[in-house]
Amino acid sequence: MDMKLVELQIALPKTYDAGKIQSDVHYYPQLAQSQLAEATKKQMERARRQVTEKRTSANVGREQKQQRVIHIKEKQSTL
């Protein structure tokens, strides 16, 4: 099965394209999985920060309320 030079010019690029497609098909699930893992990681970090911020603001509010109560008690004891 002899191939002429012109036939080789056509066959080699197709072989490269087929190899590229096969490589893409092989690595696509890994790529998709890593992208999904990264997105999940970012979403969890965002949720963790949101919970931390809520806890911090709740603590600040509680501390301010306690300070007001202490201040009112001090005022009442001086009267």
C-alpha cells in the first residue's frame, strides 16, 4: 500500500486532528471534575465567610446591648 506524497499531505493532518480529539475526549472528564471542585470550593468559602460575618455582627450587637444595660444600671445606682 504505497501512498503518494499528496495523500500523505492529507493523511497526516487528519491523524493529528484525530489524536487531538481523542486527547480532548480523554481529559474532558478530569477537566470538568476539577472545575466543578474549584467552583464548589469557592462556594463553600463564600458560605463560610457569610456565616462568620453573621456571627460577628450578632456578637457585636450582643456586646452593645450588654454595654447599654450596664450603663443604665450604673445610672440607676447613682440616683
